[in-house]
Amino acid sequence: MKLVTTPIEIQAYAHDYRAKGATIGLVPTMGWFHEGHLSLMRKAGTMTDKLIVSLFVNPMQFGPSEDLDKYPYDLDRDCRLAEEVGVDLLYAAEKAVMYPEEFATTVHVKGLTSGLCGGSRPGHFDGVTTVVAKLFNQTLPHIAVFGEKDFQQLAVIRKMVTDLDFPVEIIAHPIVREESGLAMSSRNTYLQDDEMAAALSLSKGIALAKDLVKSDRNVTVKLVIDGVSRNILSHRECEIDYVEIVDKTTLRPCTQITTASVLVLAVKINKRIRLIDNSLMIEG
Ligand code: PAF
């Protein structure tokens, strides 16, 4: 595996791969790899000839009071893990080369970004789409794999790719969970032992919602949301950012539960750790 740190260098590799007829898979990440990231990498690796993983803690997608400064980072550790899963190029650019002082462009996707995480993290998705557009232009991938845990992010990136005609196929990978049910996330590293029960209230909320729908296919959206919210709030550490049931494509609130309905949750634990999770209400 090679470690590459500049856009010029990574683009040269990508052009070379393409000139030789190789297909390129990209997995964009912010590092601190866990099994969720590694499974995205394995998936991209089986679909393409060359696997590029980007590792960039993107300051543009963090708000002023968010966790940019303490976001976990260990390049040696991540290099080792990436090498083990067969990554060809680990692309870890510095902030100064990604966003030189004169940088002045923002990619903004309207509509899909206004609610859910976009509502509570203003500007977040502009940061995501801007950096992902740059990464696509730098690494020239045929496919890019994203996790379904960031459900809204996936929808927003798909829209950007369609609207801006990026010749990249977006592949979604299911949420990878701990045995406990907790959705894997680099931010789980902030959780203390005594915060685990609160953290698990998200996946337990999903299980409860599915049970309610299974036992009554006509259960109302309100009843499900109220049940899930009550359960989450029974943990004093939890503060709900949102609990909603939305259409999987438009992200608009559902009026009734259908096969397109997704329960989406964002919960803050002890005001420090913001966790998200989601699930289709009716699987298969
Ligand atoms: O999902 C993430 O880790 C980030 O939002 C991404 C897509 C790498 C962009 O910085």
C-alpha cells in the first residue's frame, strides 16, 4: 500500500490506473477505522481493480462548537488496518492542500439538506458535498462506497452525483453493528461505560419501532415516534435531536408507514456525543 498526500500525486496515480484499463473504487473516510469502514473497503475491493481510501478529517463539515479538535486520529494505526484489507492507495491529504487559503468554492445541494442533520448542523452537508466532489475529481473513481448509517449523507451525495453528472456509481453498504446493536461509528470511542445503555437506546428504539409495525401494519407514525422517543428519554443522559419517519428517497416526513419509510434518529448523549442511526421500518 502507498500513502499519498497531495491531490497532484493521487490524480497521477488515478490517471495511470485508468490508462491501464483498471477500475478504481473509492471509500471516503475521516479515519479512525472500525469494522464499518473496513467492510466498505472490502466491498469496494471486490468490485474494482484498484482501491483508494481517502482519510481526511474535513474541517468544512464541522460546526464551530463541534468535535473537530478532538476527532480521533491515528495515521499509523489506520495505515496498518488499510493495508490488511488490501487498500492500494491511502490518500491522507493535509488541510492546507485540500483547502488552500484562496479556496472559494462550495457545493450546495438544496432541499435534501435542509432537515434532519442539516437542520441541527447548518453547513454540514455543504462541507460534505464540497469535499466529496473534490475527492471524486482527485481520485477519478468508477465507484464510491458509502455507509448507510449516514443515511441523509448518502441521499445528498447521490443527488449531487446526478445533478453534476459525476461519472461515479454510488454504492451503499448496510450499517455494521456491534453485537450489542450499537451502530459502529468513530464517535463511539467517546462513550464511557456508564453511557452505553443510553447509546443503545437508538438501536433499541429501532427494534421497538419495528415490533410496533410488525404487530400492527396500520400503526400511526405518531404512535411509533412517541414510543421510540419515550424510550430514549427514559435515559437521563439522552437529548433527542430528531426522531422521524421519512421517505427513503425524498427524506420528507411520512404520513403513513410503507416499505419506503425509514426511521431516522439523532441523539446527544450527555451533551457531548451525537449519535445517529436509522432503519427501514419494513425490511425486504
Ligand atoms: O462519512 C464520512 O466519514 C464523511 O462525511 C466523508 C464522506 C468522508 C466526507 O468527509
